[in-house]
Amino acid sequence: MKVITKRLEAPFYFEAQNETGNQVFMDSSKDGKSKGMSPMQLLLAGIGGCSSIDIVSILEKQRQPLEDIQVSTEAERAAGQPAVFTKIHLHYVLKGNLEEEKVKRAIDLSLDTYCSVSRMLDKTAKITYTFVIEK
């Protein structure tokens, strides 16, 4: 796996590109005119995306009729430097005629076993979740 990050514009506007040409833009401008997510926001997007991909896959294997999934991720950071995440909460909204216990099992398996991002972040942050199922 390889990603190349290059500055597009001073002071903090960057592009990251992977081997297949997919791009993500990052910015840390404090003036309210940010052109991309901050690196820490990308980590939150990473845990949301990683766990959601796992959950979709697990629910498919459980033959659960998932129609849609969305996750809202919020975090708290340490006061000092480095300002690592200390708490991360994910709230999943799943749509479909799903069994609650199978959804819970899928989320637990993702966050505790399969999602590499959550396994890295749980070294500094307490990770919690809630979910709702909309029929």
C-alpha cells in the first residue's frame, strides 16, 4: 500500500493520492475556508468507513436485508500534545428488515476484530457505539 501526499497550496492544503489515482484533499486552515478534511477528520472517516464496510459484509453473510447504512462519528481529543483521540462514539443508522441481535453482533465483530482502523485507534481512545434500525 502506498499513498503520496503533496502540498497543493500554502499553507496547509494537501492532496493524497493512492496507487490507483484515487484522491483525498486535506486542509488545516483556521480561517473557515478549508478546502478539505483535516487529517484527524480523515481518521474519523476511516473508522466510519472501515466499520461500515465490515458491517455490510457481515450482514450479507447473515442474510440480513440491509437497504442502507449511515454512521455519524464524534470524538474528543486530549488537551495536550499530541492531541490524540481519547473518546470516539459511532452512531449507526441502518435501514431494512434487520434482526437487532445480528446487527449488534456485526458491529461488535467489526469494531473488536475486523476493522483495522478501530483496532489502531482503540490504543488511545475508548470507542463506543449506538445504533438504530429503521424498517
